[in-house]
Amino acid sequence: MLNHRSVTRAARAWPLVAVATAGLVLTACSSSSTSPPSSGSQPKGTANVAYAASLEYLNEKVFGPAFHTVKGYEYTGRAGESGTLQMEISAKEISPNVFQAVGGDNVTPLFPKFTKWYVQYAGTQIAVAYNPSSKYGPQFAAIASGTKPVCDLFPIMEKKGFLLGRTDPNTDPQGRSFIYMIELAQNYCHLPASTVAKILGSPVNSASSPQVFAETSLLAHLQAGQLDASSAYLSQARQLHLHYIALPPAINLGDSAMANQYHNASITITGNVTKHGSPLAYVMTIIGKPTSAGEAFIAYALSPAGRALYAREGYNLLTPTITGDASAVPAAVKAEITG
């Protein structure tokens, strides 16, 4: 288990994007889920969504416009690290209708004041995105294609001067998951005990590490050629057409059947809180008093049409599961879960 004594959290700003119009045409999955509002019955209200930054492409380019087109409500999105968004909601710095996070542990601190439930509905996995123009590009490409074994990746990442990017594990599930992945790989690949520290530095979870970037900007640094490689969710890498190395289920945190194995990886973050590896899952909930637009946003994400968009964009579809007080779940949301 890795430990950390003191971390200061750097202030970050995230984009606020509003979708007022949309031109996305969807294939109908059901009349209730995909038919646009009839003329003269345009719903009023805005789904104000605070979401994990790894959903930025999906929400702003695909799902938000589709939601507006199909349901008629406006959409506004705010991207950020799941843990940071949770703290901002707790501090009443932001007041979204809907909160989408990676992992239910970023929602439960909001119980019961801001919400009493969340629904798990989609999954992803950790991958390593890389810069094909890096001097290590040919080696990365060989590993990505399977010409060389995936375990060859980690000695490359240890090299002096290797430019690695990741996110802050104190506030971002991706930052923690990348560390879990390296820990799991150390065992999976039978690597030396010093591997984790050599790749990530010490302390590995310091927000001041030169490897740590805001989740909203990390992949932009990679695309600009400022990094040799970075952490990424597989869904992000595919959506942004990045070069990436897919990792085996034993270390990618994407297989629910390997939950016990993932749990062996751990990290202690700010506040002396120990977190353990687990299958990566997206969850969502309504914050505060439910609004018709917020309910419609979540219901659409759980509908056949909404789930089809998630599947198309590279997410794993999970059986929607409610955690918390099921009686507090709005009827429109519950209807999509129960069918």
C-alpha cells in the first residue's frame, strides 16, 4: 500500500458549455425514448450537469446534443475531477441538477443532504495513451499491436527523462486507477519491487508531481507532443482517436469478475483515507430537489437510445443498479431501470 503525508490541492477551473441547438439524428429505439417533442410542447428547463471530465467528449459532442434534440430540454455541462466536483457540491460552490462521477465513493459523501441514491450504469477501463512521435513511439506501437508483450511497457516508463502524464489521485478516480494499474502490473509482470516508485516517483500521489495534470487538460498535453505517454480511459482514447495500448483484464480495472484481484491494489490519499482498486464504473444521481430536466437527463441515459450512444462511444453497458434509498429515486428514472 502506498502512503502520502501532506497534499495541497491546486485550484482548477473547468469549462462551462451550454448546448442550445443540436443536429444529431438518432435511430429510434423506442417511441418514448427517441421521439422529439411535438410542436408547441417544447419542455422548459435546463439539465445542469456536473460530470467527470472523462465524459466531456460524450456529453458535449454526443449525448448533450442528442438529449436536447430528443427531449427538448436545454443542457449545460461542467467537467471536472469527480472528487473535486463532489467537494464543490458539498461546499455549495456549484449546484448542478445532475452529478455523474466515476465510482460511487464520490457520491456517498453527499448522502443524505444533497442526495440519497445513485445508479451505476456504464463502465470503462484504464489504457495507456501515447504520442506516436515520441522517441519511444515505435516501441509503443509494437506493444499496442501485440508484436511485443505488454509487460515491455513498464521498463520503458522507468527510463530517465520519460515524460508521463497522469491526474491527481487525491481528487480524481483516473489518477488512482492509473496507480492501481501500475501496482497490479508489478505483480502481473513479475517486475521488481521498485517498479512503482521508479515510474511514478515518491510520493506517488503528490499533487505537486510534474507528472500530475488536471483531467480536463491531460490529453491535450499529450496531443500537443508534450508527453511521451499518459493515463487514459479506453473510451476517451477511442473517442479522441488517440494512439493507445489496451491492457489485459488482470490490470485494466475493467472486468467485474476480477474485483477481488483489483482490491489488492491500494493507495492512501489526503485525509489518511485508504482507497482500493475496483472495477471502473460511472454512476449518476440528482442533486437537491429533482427538476424535470434533471430527471429527463438521467432517464434518457438509462433508456435504450441513451445506452446505445454510450455503447457506440466505447463504454461498457452495466446493468443499472441503485445504491442507497431506492424510494427517493424519481419515478421517471425508476421506470427506465425496471422497464
